[in-house]
Amino acid sequence: MDLANLNAFVAIAETGSFSEAAERLHLTQPAVSKRIAALEQQLGVRLFDRLGRQVGLTEAGRALLPRAYQILGVLDDTRRALRNLNGDVGGRLSLATSHHIGLHRLPPLLRAFTRAYPGVTLDIRFLDSEVAYEEVLHGRAELAVITLAPQTAAPIRAVEIWNDPLDLVAAPEHPLACNGPITLSDVARHPAVFPGGNTFTHHIVQRLFEAQGLTPTISMSTNYLETIKMMVSIGLAWSVLPRTMRDDQVVALPLPGVSLSRTLGYIFHTERTLSNAARAFMALVDADRAKLHSGAESR
């Protein structure tokens, strides 16, 4: 089975589009179509239903997809295992991370890593944490530094690094911010802009309100925390943001007894061979975690 054809099949299955798959693979669309035609001829089945611009997997395509992931994963593992034999830390490290972590947590670590291992080429992709999880699960990224899910199931392993306190926030002139202590019931009556419903952060805040039988008034949602901060700062709504993003534009709401936080860390696939570069990066992050914990204990 030709691996180039198999890669084309996976790209189309994931994007749902021949043109997007071609863009991902840096090929022309006719070249991608030719690869799929060759694969379908080799297997003797049709892999995609093409209805206008819509592309969907056939039953045979759905059966092939997990096996394609397995085949390509074994090949990637083999390549990494052979490259690891010489002990050098080099090559390409595919790293997925969220925009917030990439902007506010990773720069010092990445600076130290690139100085220590100049032979490593970093392939950094900025994705929602939930999407980054899928990238690691399917072998498209070796590591992801993300907001961790409350529970992580095998074969993914999560390593906690940072505790990230969250605050319910509003503009300083917002009624919720300038009338003294308030309750969650007060907050729930005002419009909110929330992190997207598929995010771990959204679920953390949702559970806070559900525990008191409340439903927040969500008028808008977006996965970009910088966008949320802007909308809060101009007084359109209240929201939840990491405490590290607070400044004179957004203030914490006066909610006695309310405490929220999320956990940031990295994940990897336990059944895949990690490159020396990935192991070196993990060791660097683990050392940073140990330094943070020892500093907290000394205080």
C-alpha cells in the first residue's frame, strides 16, 4: 500500500475536502485526486462519496481510517526509534499549544529549549486545547501544552505543570463591579461572553453555576481569550479569564467564597515512540514544574 496515497486519504477524511487536503499536503488538487483513485483501485472499493462539494467517507472508508492511523503511526514510531539510536537531540518536534499558553507561558521555555538544542526544528501549531488533544491522539503532534481536561484516558497521559486561577471579570464601570459584594445569582442575570461550549474552561464555569441551580445568560461565545477580554473591557458583558490577564481594563467581580482554577500541562501518547527532542522538551518543562513547586513550598 502506497503511503503517499494513504496520507492523502487521511487528509481528506479529516478535512472533508479534496482542496483543503491538497493545501495541507502542499499538492495540487488533481494530484490528490489521482492518489485517491490509485488507492481505491488498489483496494477495490470506493472510499469517499462525492456529492457536489460535500465529501464523506463510505462504509469502506470508515473501516480504513483507524487502520490508516495505525499504519502511519507505526511508520512514524519506527522513524523516531531509529533516529533516537544515535542519542542526538535534533530533527523536527511537532508541538501543539493553545494561543493563551503559547503567548503567556511558553516563551521562556521555548527560548531556553532552542538555545540548549539548536539542532531541533520546532513545528508549533496554535490550536484550541481540545483540538490539540486530538492531534496528539492521532499522532499528528508529539506533544501538546494545553488546558488539561478534568480526566484524561489512556493512551493519553497528562502531566500537570501550572495551576491557572480564573476570575469572573467585568469592566470597572460595569454594574456588577461597582456595587459591592454580589452573588452568582446576580451575575447570572447579566449578559456574559463565554469561552466556546467545547472548551474545558467553559465546562469549569458552567459547573459552578449548575451547582447552585443557575443558568448564566450567555449572549456570545468565542475560543479566543484576548477577544473575550476586549469585549469585557468595553462593558458589553462579564466573563471568566485567567488571573494573569487582569489589568486596569478588567477587574475581578466581588464574589466572596467563589474560587475557580484550571490546570495547564502537557500531554503525550503513551503507545508511541517519543523523539529525543520531545523527551528533552518534557525534561525541561518538568524541571520548570519542580522549580515552581519548590518555590511554593519555600514560601
